[in-house]
Amino acid sequence: MPAGDVETYHEDGQWKNRPEGNQRASSTHDTKADAQGRGREMAIDRGVEHVIKKEDGTIGEKNTYPRSRDPRDIEG
């Protein structure tokens, strides 16, 4: 992940958000949807990529904020 990107991941039965470089989660949530929403807000505020991992730890989705920074020239 590039410096400062926000990662949403599952650990110890909870969904968490952590900016790159932090040792501990910045927020914890009971559901993936709640964690994703907060992670999106964090990424938008910081102008970085939001990396959303599946429960098994593999990357499920990546979103770049603002969208104009996305290096890929496709929708989605």
C-alpha cells in the first residue's frame, strides 16, 4: 500500500480500519459495512486509497480518493 492508505480488515472477530504505518486499528466495528463506511470516510479525508480485505485477508476491493488520482482509466 502507498503511504497513508487506509486498510479495512477482519481480525479477532471484528472489522477494523488502520491507516498504513499505524500498528493498531483506528476504529473497530461489528459489521463489514460499518467498517467500510468509516474506512471510506478516512480515505476521502486523507485523499488516499481504501483497501478493503475479505475475511480471509485477501484483497477484495480498492478505491482511490479522489477518483481523479486513480491510475486506471476505467470505470469502477
